[in-house]
Amino acid sequence: MFGGPYSAAEHMPMPNSPDDANDRAELQSIARNAMRTYGLEPDFSSAARAQLAHLQPEEHNGLRDLTGLPWSSIDNDDSRDLDQIEVCSHDDNATVTVLVAIADVDCLVPRKSPLDDHAATNTTSVYTPAVIFPMLPPELSTDRTSLNEGEERLAIVTEMTIDKDANMVASDIYRARVRNQGRLAYNAVAAWLDGTGPAPDPIKRMSGLEHQLRLQDQLASRLQERREKEGALDFDRVELKAVVDDHGVHELDAERSNRAKSLIENLMVAANGVSVRFLSSRGFHSIRRVVRSPERWSRIVDLAAAKGAKLPAEPDALALQHFLTAQKAAAPDTFPDLSLSVIKLLGRGEYVAEGASTDSLHFALAATSYTHSTAPNRRFPDLVTQRLLKAAIAKSGEPYQLSELSALADHCTRQEDAANKVERLTKKAAAALWLSDRIGQQFDAIVTGAGPKGTWVRLSTLPVEGRLDKGFQGLDVGDRVRVRLISTNAQRGFIDFAKA
């Protein structure tokens, strides 16, 4: 079963062993140690807890009342920190007006408070298989600052009017009161949109929600098509999800993109762009999200050439997008592997502080003005952007000087990298436990990293990554290779392979 393509049996629960009951505790211990090793705080301070215990009610007076609109949210099945909700309407002149409401986290987490200090230290929530380390306490992020179904909440609303050609003809940002009318999950909505699953319960009970979602889906498709024409890259991402229960690592699964995730992604990309333009038009500095031109473009050119395509010698997002689109249509089964290779070669995103009149490139999105603003419960740059937006709305002074934003941007980039290392380590620890009785078995894999620090491979069907300890000579990112599992070490997050 493990010598060739993966079968459905590999996603079934592992049989319990005497050691399984300790796996969850071991993974939790690994995660907490990794947080400290990489400069992240696993626990909230006593001062932050004291602040949480004495929070005052939010001030609702003087804000627009949008609680009667048919808002809905779409998120992961197990998400409880709901940052955004959406609603839209179709105008007579073929334009669509879409509203994206983002939870007002700043109203309960004022700047330089103990809760804000913790958020500013970690800068992000950290998700590991056995334990989540939220940026803000669950009493806030999953309750008082979460846009939970049926609860009135304060929000920052981005209003966008988009014509039939996906041009944004008008936009605005303002504060409002909102109420989520229907909490939905990606997988169920995607299956329903694709016609492979039933309508989720909120659609059945909430009048007009079906029309809402189909209109949002149509709008998102037009936005995606427009973005791709401008050079935005479309990948098929596959992420490892380790399911851990009281008996240990229950299963390893592969999470893929789907139609509902694409819907939300396109609306959030549009809203993030509006946030930058709103701040710039009022003379405000901002923290931008950038992905610079890829340093290893020549390797991307080589990958394209191996598939009979020609890319220009210099980085060109539009040419790359045309190549990816053609490959997705011609070879959908191997497109996830190609996507992974290109993502690795593009390099990581980072945060930079920019003045009001400065453009900054996000190569993968083909955008020159882009920020993070839509997840303030779990990302600190979004909370900073929210404070800037609220100050711009109120026409008050900037809460951060450019020098402060620059220091924050650098810090957020470093801490995001640290959080990614914790998440990778703990996912690999879970995978190491799951694979521990498979030593000697062979797998198809693709090279995901090659350099002085080592060569790394990822199994082709199940997204488990490990070091290629033997037989790596001459291999580079994107190469396919047959590997044999030679050892695992959960405590260190090691999964080692040799070329078969």
C-alpha cells in the first residue's frame, strides 16, 4: 500500500497502541518548547489576564446600524475566531456592491495595554496539531471580538462597488454595528456550490442567503479572472492537517483549496487593496504586505522549459500566470506539485512600512499596494492597520509614526517566520509519530528545497516534508524522486529519507 500512490486507507484512523495516549501530551510539550525556543510566548501574562477580567462594554453609540443586513461568514469547520462577514447586492446597472465587515478588535484591545503587548510580542496566532496559541485570549478572539452568529458586534466595513468587468468603480470604509446571520464552513459551501453536496443548514433556514452566496461566488469568479489577467498567480495549495485526539495522532489529511476558499480569498484581496488606497488618500502611512521579485527565477524558467514552455529571462508575473494556467488545464494531477515548487522558489512574504505615496510590489498578487487588514483577531499587522483606518475615518492624527511602523513591520516579519517554524516543527512531529512504524517503506516525492543547509522533499500525495539525507546530489527544487523512509524523531521534528 505504501510503495505506490496513496489509497483511501491511509486517511483512516491509526490503530491504538499503549503509547498513543501519550502522543497528545508529547505534541503539546513539543509545541510549548518550540514557542519559547523561537521567541514566542505560549501564555498570557497576569497583567493581560487582569485586563481581560475588567474589560468595559464596547461603545455602540453613533455608528451605522447594519445589523439587519443578511450577513454571513465562511471559515474553516473548526474556526471560532471569526474575523469577517460579507453581504452584497446587485444593482440595476449590472454593478455589485459588496460589504466586508471586519471585527473591531481595537475597541477592546487598546494600544499599549497588556493584551496588546502580548499580541505585539507574538504578532500572530500559532496553530499546532495538539494546541492553539491564540494571539488574543479565547474570551476575546472566539467571543467578544469574534463575529459570532446571532451576536451584535462592532466592525470596520469596507464597501466596494464593482462593475461587470470587475472594475472597482467606488469604495469606502466606515465603522458600523453588524450581526452575523449565518455561520458557514468552507467544505460544505464548496460542495454545495459544486453541486456535490446538500445546502448547509443556514442556507435552508435563512431567506435570501442562497442568492447572496451565489452572487458572491459570481463576483469572486470575475475578480479572480481579472486578477489573473493582470498577472496574479493561481496555485493549487495542499497543506498537511494532523488530526489529534485523546488517543494520539488519529490521521494525517491533506487540505486543499476549494471554491468557497477562493470566494473569500478574492473578496479579502479586494478589501485589503481598498484599505491601502483609503489610507494613502488621507495621507496615512501603512504596513504593506510584499512578495519581492523571485531571486530564483532562473529555476522557475528551467521548470517551465522541462514542460515545453518558455518564460522570459527576467521575472514576469503575467507570463508565469499564463504558464501556470496552461499547466493546470493540461496536467491537473501534477499541478499541486508544480504549484509547490513555484511557491518555494518565489520566496516568502514580508511586511514593510511605506509612506502614503509609495508603491510596494506583491509579485504573487500582481499588486503594487496591498496590506493585511482582514484578520485582526489572529494577526497583529491587521490590528495595526485597523487602528490606522479608525484614525483616518475619525480624521484624527496618525497613531503610529513611520519609524514605529518600520520597526513593527520588521518585527512582524521575524515573528511570522518564527511562528511558521513552530507550526512546521509540530506538524512534522505529528507526522513523525504517524510514520514511526513505516521505516523502510518507499514513497514518491518532489524536491522542495535544495541548498547548503540540506535537501528537502515532500511526499507527492500526502503533504509530509522531510530531509533527504542520502542520495541528494544533483537534485534541485521541482525534481521528482523516489525516496525511502529511514528514520523519524518526533521530539526534534525530524523525518529523514534516502533516495530509493
